[in-house]
Amino acid sequence: MCIFLYHFMWTIVFLLVIPLLPLLRKRKRIAERLALMLPSASLEGESIWIHALSVGEVISALPLVKALNLKYPDKGLVFSVTTSKGMDVAKKELKGNVRALLPMPIDFWWCIHRMVNHVRPSAFILVETDIWPGLIDYLRKRGIKSVLVNGRVSPRTFRSYRRFPLFTRMMFEPLESCLMQSDLDRERLLQAGIGPGRVSTVGNIKYDRDWVPMDSEERQELLRALNLEFEDMIWVAGSTHPGEEEVLLKTFKKLRPSFTRLRIILAPRNVERSEDILVQARDMGLEAVLKTGISKSRDPYDVVILDTLGELGRIYGLSKVSFVGGSLVPFGGHNLLEPAGFGCPVLFGPHTHNFVLMSELLVEAGGGWRVKDAEALYEAMKTLLADTETCNVMGKRAKAFVEKNRGALKRVLSYVAECLGRSGRNSQ
């Protein structure tokens, strides 16, 4: 009954939109979301369909894509993304690794029927979040198994699940398996009414990403591109949110008299905010520049604002100390593994409910440092910048933490193999 009402509501919305279709066709992004711009030719052969919501989920899926290509060379991989930013990253990171890269249409029955008929998957893998009730219900009716991998449930989402239990069960019922990052995530799904036989804890596949060390040649190239020097003490603050940049810039300015070679690279989560952060830094009297506006003829800048996509992951390798944003403000934090994988101490704020277990274990391992406010951030930075040995030991422990927790991907692949074995072949 719930899925009927869900489709009925989408149908009403779509009927209201029909008069606008001739205009909407001219807007590429909207036409893609309405499945009006799928390639004319269907994909040949069986495929495994992987879906990621946005940038974070695309990054999470990278080790999975590589492993599936190795395990199933006869099955083409089709990758879909919801957001335009996620698509930009996917195009850069997945080029040559997938058969097709497609925008995910809205979850209206007509759109998803077109998408499924085009992709013709033998299995559907959903990464982390972005549940599509209409899609996975339709796939089940076609005999195509769906698996949620790297699943997580934030406190806010958990509250919603418990508030609307019938809708929650409707969303998760068609899924063959829900492979969760932690026991806490598993427990939240169980409390929301999902049967225990379909919910398992397998770990976080982000740990299984290939961590390519930064050699001296790459380091020099990145330093030149950022107009920085080898002797600079570089602080990389990534995935920052409104309210955090002011704290970071003030902390940087306070540290600068004691550490004159200190430089900060700020990477806002939304690059559209880069210009505002540039103005904010200059208003504080700091020499600041956008990454795209760096001039090789000038002296090094105090502050570099990363206004490009897909570069933060490698730039973390330059950092003496890192800070991961979304954590000084109540957003819930972002992936702590990128700086940790480079052997870099990882600082973050008190709000890490999107990465509860990861943040707690990283602190316990001695590779992470949780700071509660601006003053605590200043004290942590001062300690690490002044004591090279402590900084280096913390970095080594961060890297060891990443290596120790690898292995989730192998467990995910075993579930996917079972799923493919049980999937019907009647996807025509």
C-alpha cells in the first residue's frame, strides 16, 4: 500500500510538470533527471549497476569499482550519480573503469523504467545512502537483487526512520542485504524495524581505497602549483562549512607570529563559497588567494583557498597537520581517512556523528585529535607544530590505523557474489 501511495504522489507531481516538458527538455540537467536524455542505444551484455549520491559516496565507491572489475571482467559496470558535483568527480576518477556513467533520474516510475531498460543490470549496488524506494521495488519485481553497501544511519536519519516506520520498511524491504559500516548503524536499522536476517556489519570500504604515497616529485609539483615552498609548514583544512573558516583563519593568524613558515590551505565543502572565504581572509589582513588565481610571480601566500574539485585528496599529502571540517559545526563531519592515509595527524571538532566509530577509533589509536572549540584547536595546533616528534608519531599512528582496518571490501564482495548468484536473468 505504501509503495502504491508513493508512486501515486510522484504521478501527480509528474502530471503537473507535463505542460512544461517542452521547456524542460532544453535544460540539460532537468532533462537528465527526468530520464529524457538517455543514450539512444541500450547497453549490451549484463552489467552491474552501482549508484552513488554525491562526492563522498563516489569516493567511497572507488575501491569497490576496482575490485568488481577484477572479479567480474565479463560484466560491464554502469555507474550513476545524483548530484552534478558528484558527477564531475566520477568523470575524473572513473574514466576508463566503467562502461557507462549516467545521471540518476528522479524516482518516478516512468523515469526508472526507462533507466532500468537502458542499463539492464544483473544486480544493483547502492553506496551508503540515497535510498530509491520506487527503483529498488521495481528491480525486485524484475528479479534483480539490490544490495546496500557501506550503509550508515545518522542520528537525524534514525529519528526520521523511527518517526515513519511504515515508510522506512517500505524503503528497505526490497533490498536483499544491507551491509553496514558499524554495529551502531546495524542496530539503528534493526530498531527501525528492518529484519535482522538482512542487516549485517561488514565495516567501511573507505579503508580499502588504494593509498598511493606521495613521492618527492609529486610533492614538488604540487608545491609549485600552489606557489609554496618545501620549508613551509602546511596546514590543510578540508571540507569546511560556514562558521568553521572564521575559526580556522583566526587560529591561523594567532599561530603565525610563533610559526612564520605556517601556511593554510582551505578547501570548502562547497566551492561556490570560495570567493566569500577569500574576502573574509583578506578582511582579517591575511594574504589570501584562490587556487585558480595563483600567480607564480608573487611571494607565497598565507592562505590558499581550494576552489577546484577533486584535488583535496592528494593535497592532504602536503600537510604537516590536517583538519577535517563539518565537525566544529553540527553537520556531522567528513571522511577522516584521506589525511590519515598519508600519515598526517588529523584534527576534527566535536560533531562527528556521520563517522562515530571512525572518529572514536582514530583518537583511540593516537592518530586523531578531537578539539571542542577554537581555543582547543589553537592549543592542539601549537603543540603539534612546536613538537615535531609528537607530530610525526601521531601521523604514523594515523596511517597504521588505516592499514589495520582494511578488509571490509572482501566481505562486501562475498555478499555481492551471493546476490549475483541469486539474481534472476529475466531483466528484459
